Amino acid sequence: MALTPRHLTAAAAGLATLALTGCGSDDPDGPPSGSESVTTEATAEGIPAEWLEATAEGWPDSQGFGGSTPVLTRDPCLLLDTAPEVLGSAPEITDTGWGGYSGGEDSYRYVCGFLSPDEYSGQVQLIQTDAESAQATIDDFDSQSDTDVQDNTVETVESGGLEVHVLTRWYPTNPQGEYQAVYLDEEHDAIVTFEVNSLDEEDFDALSPQQVTDTLVGLLAAG
């Protein structure tokens, strides 16, 4: 489940070298066939200025302006031309749009959803808010624990010079899993998330917090 404006826990490519693939390696010195390891040399300094500028410019005239729930359309994604490949499958971007966020009229979230039919869905999200709300979002995210219907683990993972907060979630009563990687850019009071959900057990086990972190950092570096 995606980040929400106030109570995150309640609602809960230039990327070829960063794709999460399940293919075997033909390199005798590389990882064994079937390995899910990811190699990334990408480094990022934060959220790309172009992402912040484009989403801020579009927010006041968007259909979601003034509301808390994003209004999604079939318009192109302002953050990505294509969604990142996961487990050897390249998803299609399905919908995009803005919605309000805690922090005032200038605060918003911009969502690009993607889907690989019968395999997984997910989204990339940019949140622009104030320093207090941004930190509260991260604190809420980090405080998630197990519930009757969720097994939750949150950890901090480093990649490309950035520190990323990662949620690993499994639904034991409705067997499926998801990962959320969340990066806070303190300089701009902005957050970017990368989420993959609706994973069956095999695909859930094939991914890792490090892999989704590497993909998020790759998106930032490519942006």
C-alpha cells in the first residue's frame, strides 16, 4: 500500500545496468545462474531538479489540486519515460496524477503507477512538502511493525551514496508481498518512493531490500 499524506502506516530507464533481473549469468566469474544479484555503479546527489520543477509547475492546474486523493489520468509520467524492469519483466506505466499532502497548499504528491500483468504492480511517487511533514512521514514509515495481517520489516539500506528506508511486507492471510523504498531529500523537503507490490511468494523471495534500493537510486541518477 502506498504512502498517504498524514497516516502512512494506516493506508498503507538509462537503467539497463540497474534492472532487477532473474536471468542467469554467462560470465564464469559472475554470479551463478538464477542469481538475483544487482550490480550498480549509479550515484545520486538527491532528487533531480527537473522532477521537482516539472511536478511543482503542473500541480496548481492538475485535477487533484485542492484534494487529498490523487486524481489519476493516462498522461505521460513526468519522472520516467519507461518504468524500471523488475525480475526480467518490463512493466507499462498505467496512470499518473497529483494529490494533496500534509504541509499546506504547496504540498503535493505526484504518482506514476506501473503494471506487469499477472506478475506485479507498483508506483514511483514524489512527495513535496515542508520539513516537519517530510520528517514525520519518514518517522511513521520507520515505525511500522507487524499486524494481524502484515509481517513488516523496515531497515535502512545504502546505495549510490544515499541512505534509503526500505519496507519489506508480506501478507500471510492473503499470500503476497511488497517492497517500498523511500528516500528523503532533506535539502528540498521532498521524498521519492519506489514500490513493487502484488508479488507472489517466489518473486517476493527473489527480490531484496538492496535490489529495490538500487533501483530507486538508479532512477534518481538517471533523472
